[in-house]
Amino acid sequence: MSHCAPCSPTRSSTNHIYFASTRSLCPTCKRAIDAKVVFRHGSVFLAKHCPDHGPSEVLLASSVDWYLDALSFVAPSTAPDGPLKPTRDGCPFDCGPCRLHQQQMAMPVVPITSACNLNCPVCYTVNRNIDPFFISKESFAQLLDRLGTTRRDLDIINFTGGEPTLHPELPELLRMARQAGFRRITLSTNGLNLRDEAYVRELAALDTRVVLSLDSFDDATDTALLGATTLKTKLQVLDLLEKHNVTTTILPAIAKGLNDRELPALLELVLQRKNICSLEAHPIAFTGQGGAGFDRATRITIPDLHRTFHEATHGRITEKDFVPSPLAHPLCYSIAYLLVLDGAPPTLDQGYVPFTRFLPRERVFELLSDSLYLQPRDKVEQALGDAIDEIWANPDLVPEAQRVLSTLKRLIQTLFPSSGPIALEQRQAIAERSTKAIYIHSHMDEETFDMSRILKCSIAVPEADGSSIPTCSYNILYRGRDPRFRRTG
Ligand SMILES: [Zn+2]
């Protein structure tokens, strides 16, 4: 190619190792350009060159070992169902998806409004507050119809915004999703509207899972990330969610030097409260209305978070307790499941054991192949049974072997009673009170964009016409042009 000669910002560096090529975006003009993955001083970088805007380079991962380990997990491709966009402009400009796409949608993410009651400096989407968009019940019904005909299994749907609780008909929309057959309905919210106990009671009655953004326990950090002090309200909301036993996920956006040191406290919160089933940490992405301008010194990568968990738990959780998701590109998710041992509530130092201590990592990866979140189906029963046999044979290899054994036996008997099978929803509820999950979900931005990751994306924004756009390409390339969300002036 004609631009080969200048396309190496690392050419002067003698200690880098070329690993792979991909397609990325120019961070300035967002055109698609060739990019190289290179290793240097144990870290992974993406280097590229735009004919108009010159060379650029960004850190992808602070550990080559983690990067290669993640890529060693290979899952089969699943061809997307529904209409495919013809290839015209090339990936990622034909999303909908196009014929290149290699993954079926696992979780539709539906932005039901562009209205928001915060204006977060870290916001990675584009929202319009003036004359905001609210999805109509008719449009939502059409969308559910299309999802029903194109998805094999209506497992999970995510409601987002803007701030979805500003939609006046949210409870009705949640009901519609349940009637359409979705088993797991998740609501991403900043929680400010959940101060209203009657509203929380209603969400609980609809068995809605709340994904609460909670970034910091410090007001100054909260303000730096969200532009407001939200902690006091969120602590009240956490109490209400606990009181009404609402299954909850804590979702912090993690920024280096700002709130990465608070990950242990956030994990401790997840461990201590029975209704909180997972921590979903998002390393900050520098795109959208806020994130695009946020301080690049705060960029953080998945292995940095692993190290923090390792240190905070004195090795009870290590990087090898995490596996990728088989339903996404291996660099997008890093997942650890923890078995909560029967007895006193867990803390950072006791009361839980990662699944990978009693099951091979490949087996945990395989268990995640049906759904983005572990589901207690028959193959889980088989895996837990095998784990029991293995611990019997080699008790010295598993920490707290006797407690793990008795917890696993109790769990199998409850999930799969000998009196006959119970509903999957009921099993899921039991399993979520006996396990905790850590999901690190790394979103891309213009700088880190890697076409090979988009091809394997299963988290998509669906439309009523049956099309769906992978969330990272939607946030970076499509949402700013979407008339429902586009900011004017
Ligand atoms: Zn450019």
C-alpha cells in the first residue's frame, strides 16, 4: 500500500515486537485506517497512521501475558440472524450488521430515551436533553416483535438511555418485555430516581434487575467523573434495593488515578449485600459527549484491574481466575465467578472461592457459552458434580475444600432437586444468591477501535426494522448521527 512507509510511529523504536494487523479509525477524522498491534516493555499498543492526521498510538493492555492468554480462548462463530446490510463502505461503516459479522446478538441494548438528569464528564454516549426522544410503546412493541422472530432464545434485554427512569412509561415497557418472553430484564440507571420507594417496589414486582452506576465513595471523585455529588442518594437507593431484594449489579466506570483504588471497596460492597450479584467494571472509554474530552492520563486497561483485585484480596482472586466471554471477542470481557461459601457473609479476605479453583478455566469459559451471564442449566449441574468428584480426589488443591464441598452439594440439591426440575428463573434466583460475579467490560473508543473486536460483538442496539448495530460502533460512529440522540447547536 502506498502509505506503508510512514505508517510506523514505532519505527524508530528498536525494542517493539510486531504482533498483528487490524483496521482501526483515525481518532481525528474517524476514517478507517490500517493499524498494527505491537508489544513494547511488556505492554500492548495499537499504532496507526492517517494520511491527513499523521501517526498515533494508544495503550491497549498493560500486560502482553494477559493479552495472549485472552486470545487463547477461542469460541465458535455464530452467524447473525435477521437482515444483513450489504457491504458497501466496509467495516465498520455498514453495521446493521453486515455480512462480515461473526456473532449473533446475545444482549439487545435499547436506549429508550435521550433525556438524562446528569451531564457526566465520562459519558461515552451522545444524548439530547432539549426536546428529548422517548420511545413510543408502539415502536417498542415492533422492536420486541422483531427480536422475538430473530432471536433463538429471549434471555436478556437491557434498558438504557439517557436515563431510562425518566421515561414516563418505563414500567409498562418493562412489562411488555416480560410478556414478550425475556427472562432477565436489566435497567441501567444512575439511581437518582430510585429514591422513590414506591418506584423501587414497582421495579421489584416486575423482577427488574437494576444496574446501578456507582463510581466512587468520595465526593470529589464523584464530581470529577459525574459532574455532581450523587453518593448520598445512591447509598439511600442501595438500602431500598436491599430492602426490596432487587437483584442489583454495581457498575463503575474506572479511571486510573481517580477511582481505580476504590475497586476493592466496590467489590466489598458486592460481597456484603445478598441482593447484589455482580460488579461490572468499565475501564473508561474516551468517546461520546463527555469521554472524548476526558484526560487521557486516566486510561486504564483490563490487566490493571486484575492486579488491583489480586492485591486487595491477597491472591484470593488473581488474573487467572478470569476468563473471556465466548459470546464476544476475547479482549472485550474478563469474567470471574465466585462461589459464596455457606456461613458468614463474605469479605475481601474470606468466604468465597473463584470457580476456577475447582473447575478448569476452559470449563468455566464453556459454561458461559449459552448466555452472557452464567445460567444454572443442566451442564452447570454436570460441571458442579465433576467439581465435587475432583475435590474428593484432590482436596489439597482447592482452598477451603470442605466448605466448598458442602456448599456445592447444598447448591446442587437446591438447584436440581431430586423431586423434579424447577423453573430456570427460580434456579437463576437461587444461583445469584450463592455466587458473585466480576465482569470487566472494556468498551472501545476511536483510539482503541479494533475491527476484529467489532466483528465478534454480541451487544447491539436493535431497531424496529430488525437491524442491530454493535454498541461500540454505535457509540463511536452512528449515535452522533442518529436524529433521536443527535445534539444540535
Ligand atoms: Zn484522519
